[in-house]
Amino acid sequence: MAKVELKKPIVEEIAAAVKDAQSVVLVDYRGLTVEQDTQLRKQLREAGITYKVYKNTMMNFAFKGTDCESLLPYLEGPSAVAISTEDATAPARVLCKFAKTADALEVKGGIVEGIAYDADGIKEIAKIPSREELLSKLLGSIQSPITNFARVMNQLAEKGGASECEEPVKAEEAPAEAEAAPAEEAAPAEEAPAAE
């Protein structure tokens, strides 16, 4: 069997993986210990991310004609690829978080929703919360006013309705204002003594 025939299924596998990907991130994994690599793979798997090491020539052939074609300049040295089809920010988030504890892991660049980013861009994308976190924050902000409104309505019901909660201040305020007016008028009548 020719080498080309052996390589073709691998190239097709990579091309199929990146075809529907939300994001693709390339990393240099040189220097990772076996334990660190195992931990990284576990974290990526738990986040639903495909992580594999391929030869650069295979990725080069697979990336041509796709959104990932802009990653070709990053295919130098050993490269591993992290691919997510569900959460666009997950590979960047997991890899950058892991790189803080393992200095040997170097993010090269990536594609997020069709847009190419360098290593610094991927690090910025890693700061974006996951879709679930954003939805829970949105839900919390929507529920907060409703919860406060329900609490106020409950307090009104416990006191016997809105008419019971009104303060009888209106009748008392009028005489207080009338008494304050003459005192204000008397103040300008007094003149300061002339300076000698």
C-alpha cells in the first residue's frame, strides 16, 4: 500500500473534524510531562473537546480550502489540535487555564467561529465565560426584579393590602408647612446692626 493511501484517511479525518467546528486551537505540547498531558486530555474530554496530535503535513493538507487555512503559518514544530463543535470558547478557555499551571504548553493560534486569532487573541477569548455561565447570569438578572416584586406583593398581602400601608401624613403635613411660612417671613424683617 502506498504512503499516500495510508495518509488519506488521516487527512479526511482531520478535514471532517474541522468542517463543522465552532473553534480549532493549535498548541505546542513539547515539554509536558506524561502526567500533565493526561490531565490536559481529561479536562478537554470533560469539556467535550477533541484533542489529537497530528503531523503538520497532514493538518496542512486537511486545512487547505477550509476556514482553518489561516492556521497554516502556525504549523511549525510539534502541534496538537483542540476542536470543539459545541462551545466556541471552550478550547481556548481550557487550554489557557491549563497553560497557567504548565508553562510548557504554548498556545499557537486558532479559529473561533471562522475568525483567525493569534496566541494573544486566543488568550483574550479564553476570558469569555461559557454559554451556560452567560445564560445563568442572564436568567439571574431577569429573575431578580421578579423576585423583588413578588417579595413586595407578599409584604402588602401580609399587611392587609395597599390601603393599610398608606401613611396618614397628608393631613399633618399641611399645618407644618403653614407654620414654617411665617417663620421664614420674620427672618428678613430683622436687619443686621450697622457696623461702626
